[in-house]
Amino acid sequence: MRALRRAGAAMLLAGLVGALLRLRGTGGKPPQNGGWRELAGDELR
């Protein structure tokens, strides 16, 4: 019974931490510059 109670408390704590991190997250946007570019000439070597 004691182990079951500890497991339940651990799952509750993990859920609260996960919810807190999700609510605090900024979401952010992917970078708008940089990325892939086509190589030409000497860059291909």
C-alpha cells in the first residue's frame, strides 16, 4: 500500500511539473532566416 501511495504521489508531482512547464512555455516561432542554400562551384568539394 505504501508503494502504491508513493507511486501515485510521484505521478501527481510529474503531472503538475509537466502542466507548469506547458503553461509557462512561450511557444516561440521557428527561425525566419538561415537554413539551406544551394551550393555552387568550389563549395561542392
